[in-house]
Amino acid sequence: MPKIMENLIPLTSLKPNTERTVIEIRGGYGIRKKLADLGLVPGTKVRVVNKNILGPIILAIRNYRLAIGRGMANKIMVN
């Protein structure tokens, strides 16, 4: 297994102000398409802006901010 695949962690594990690169999205066609429509595809740099105990996770992607639920964020694998 390539080393890059061994170090994958879900987006929900990141602390605020941490920037990582999306490596893969685990899920079916529907969730992959929805995230692609939002600009979250493998190779995209994302930064966690805010992550409260309750509520969505706020991400900074390119020049905009995006709020996604924890279930969806848990399927986004970064390194």
C-alpha cells in the first residue's frame, strides 16, 4: 500500500486552522457528485475554519467558505 494511503484521516479529525489536501472521498456516486459540485474533489486544499461540538464544520476552499455536516465530512479523507 502506498505511504500516502496509510496516512489518511477523515476531515472531522482536523483541528481548526489546519490545512490539508483532499485525497479521496469515501461514499457512493451521489455524495461524490454533490461534493464535486461544491468544489471538493481529490487534490483540493481545504482549511478547517471552525469545528464546534454541535453543528456543521466550516471549511475554507479556494476563495470561499463552505459549511458541511459531520457525516459528510467524515467521508472526506485528507493527508
